[in-house]
Amino acid sequence: MFRRTTSLLTLVLPALALTAGTLAGLSSQALAAEYVVTMKDAAYSPAAITATLGDTVRFVNDDGETHNVFVPTLGHALDLGKQEAGAEKTLVLRTPGQFEVECVHHLSMTMTITVKP
């Protein structure tokens, strides 16, 4: 009986470890949220979001005008480039902190993103 139990454990324990490792990897992906920010009438909507590391922000140009997503904040700087009407671009939040998003085509068009660890 002891030998059979040992054999069963040698088969089951690695499978359980693999399952636990797979679930741990999936849990961080499954918990990631997506925020949709629309660009219309020279405004980002919403004008501010608070997210967590690993979340994504999808910027949707829901306007007839060209917009872009530009971040001048040190440590977060990026430029997703020009977005024509109907275009979408996605940003994965990989650095904690707060940063401002601007549209270089519409200087009053700004929003704030806060990323929590």
C-alpha cells in the first residue's frame, strides 16, 4: 500500500505544482483591467483614471479630428503618435506614479492617469 501511495504522489504532486504555477500566472493577467478613453470634441473622456500596474488603457478616437496620445512626464514619457478618426491605440501601464496625457493637436486636451503598484 505504501508503494502505491508513493507512486500516486509522484504523479499527482508535479501536476498540482504545474497547475498552481499556471493559475498564478493567469491570476495576474485575469485581474488586469482595461480602461477605455475616448477622444472627442478636443477632450479625453474620462479626464482622469486611477489604475493598477498591468492594466491597459485603450485610446479611441471617436471624433472626425486627428488626435494623439503624448506623455511628457519624466519616467513615463511616450508618444503613441497620430490617431486618425476611428483609430485605437493601447497602452499597458508598466510604471507606477501619476502622469499627464496631452494631445499635441489640441493644447487644452489633457488628462491624468494615476498608476498604483
